[in-house]
Amino acid sequence: MKKSKNLLIGFILLWVVGFLLVWGVTLFKKKTERLTSKAKTQEGIFTTEEAQLGAFSSQGAKPESEAIPARCFKIAPVDFKDELNVMGTVKGELEIDLKFEINGIIESIYFREGDIIYKGDLIASLNKKDAQLKIDYSKSKLETARVQTLAAEKKLEIHKRLYDIGGIIKAKLEEAELEVKSARSQAESAKVELKSSESEFKKTDLYAPREGVLGSKDAEAGELVTPNNKIATLYDIACIFVELGIVERDIDKITLGQEAKVKVDSYPGADFAGTVDNIFPLIEGKSRTLTVRVGIENPDALLLPGMFARARITVAEFQDALVVPSISLNKTDEGYKIFIVNEDNTVSSRTAQVVYVTTDFTVLSSGVYEGDIVVIDTPQELKDGMSVKIIEVQESAVEVSK
């Protein structure tokens, strides 16, 4: 029994020792593998760094920087024109309100809106019945006055004969003379009254005072009108003007005498030339605009009041100008700088003298020459001597419109 117990204890101890041996060998293998992997990694890093150091050594030092991509602009003399685009309305140079000079009921209107009217054309007529009655009454009154004058003159002749023979006293003769003067005065008054009636009769017809085009009617046949009522408006269109609104930021660009080209929807292919002939002294309205008038000759009456107009005002014009895009200029304390691409594709800066600036283009008087390649845009700031790679070259513009 004691022998069997010793054998069991020995077997257990043997099993424990074997387990500990296997476990120790396994740990040793894993630690060895980790050390080997780490050594290989470090060896690879060292190899890469050595390769890079070797490459740098073979090139001398650091690698050269790459050329900077740049968009450029080629300088060439051009005829440069800056135009301001604005909108407005066509209006007649003269706008005449047509009114009757007397009260009356409109009998006829002889025009339609938009008709071209010539001086002396009949526009409208009033009912003439009352005016004709006044003429007839004035004629009758004049005839009565003339008869009374003749009677007074006959009476005076008789009194003169009687006075000469001593048949009446002088007071009677003087009385007859006064009657003649009174009759003649009444006859003259009747003549004036007749002329007034005839004049009033003529005023029942309304005639065009000058050539033009008629606007909308403000009265209709059968309506009672007075001298305060407008029948229509006559627009003189031999010379018209376009009334434009200039926004506040562009006011300093407008001066008298500037050329302008006007387009209207009715004649899409035509340009009507005019000049700025009036600049209002006030900025008005919620839009803060300045009213400017462009005068245009209109001999063929193509432009009519009320038309919507688009105008291009020439605010600056240069012949054989050196023009660059405005974004190519760099503002410094010394003035404007501009970068020029040299033959070896390096850049050098120059000082540019600015003459005229727009949002898109700038006119220069010095700093560039015909054929120069100017840098417009790069992804980073330029310095003298830097290399660039030209990816685009633009050509010169002829005119600018805003």
C-alpha cells in the first residue's frame, strides 16, 4: 500500500516537471521570434535611410525645387475702350400738353396713340353750336350798331343845316354830335365782340403746334373739358434723349460730351449714336442713382418716347495702349509691381506706371514692352529669380464693358 502511494506521487511530480519544461521552451521560442523581427525591422529602416543618404550624396545636397506653374499674358498694343453699360428710357426732347383754350364738349378726336403728327394737323374738336351762336349774336349786334350809327349821322346832318339857318341852338347840334360818337363807339365794340366770337370759334379746334408723336389720350369724345384738362401729350421726336440712371460708384466716370451707343428692342441690329449732354446735380431715389441724359438725333422718327433702352457710354479710350489684366499687378509701398517671364523661364519684377484701371484690365504707360510675357496667376507668391512653368498664355483685349 505504501509502495503504491509513492509511485503515484512520483508520477505526479514527473508530469509537473514535464509540463514546466514544455512551457519554458515555448516562451523561449516566442521571445526569440520577437527579437528577430525587431532586428529585421531596424535593419530595413537603416537600409532605407542609408539609401536616401546615398541618393542625396550622389546629387550633391538637397534636390532642386520644381518650377511653379503660372498663367501668363502676352503684351501687345491694342485700341482699348472702357464702356459702362446702363439702362434707361427714351423720352421726347419736348413734351407739350395739348389743351383747349375754352370750355366745351369734345365732339371728335382725330388721332390714335403713337400717331406721328405734323405741325397744323387737327387733333380734336369741340362742339361748335354755342360758339356759332355767339358769332351770330355778335354779327346781329354789329349790324344794329351800324344802323344806329347811320341814323345818328343823318340826324347830325339835319341839325347842322338847321343850325346854319338859325333853326336850333348850338346845344342841340352838340347833342347830335354826341349821339354820333356814341353810335360809332357801339359799332366798334360790336366789331371787337364779333372778332372775339370768331376767335373763340377757332379755338373749338385743337391743332398740333409742331411735329411730333402723340402719347396716350387723356379725354374722350362727349367729355366736358376746360382749359385745365389735358387732351393728350405731344412729344417732339426730331431730337430725343435717353434718360439713364448711373449708380453711385460709377458717377465719377461720367462727364459731358462722352459718346454713347443706344440699343432698343424694336431695332435689335441698330446702334443709335449720341452724347451725354445733361447730368443732373442730385442723386435721387432709393437706388441712389444719378440721372444722365444722352441726346440723339432722330430724323427718321425710329425712336419713340417710352421705349426701353440699353446704352453703352464710352468712359475711357486709348489708342495703341499697353494693357494687362488687373490681377497681374501687385500693390507695394513703392508702387505697382509686375512679374515678367525671362527667356530662361525665371521671373523678374518691374515697377509699372498705371494710367487707367478697371476691374478686369489696367492700362500702363511704362513697366512693360510689346512681346513681354506677364505672370497673371500662380499658386504661391513669386520672388525674383524663381522658375516658372507657363501653362497658359492669354492675348490682349480690345475693349472692356461693365
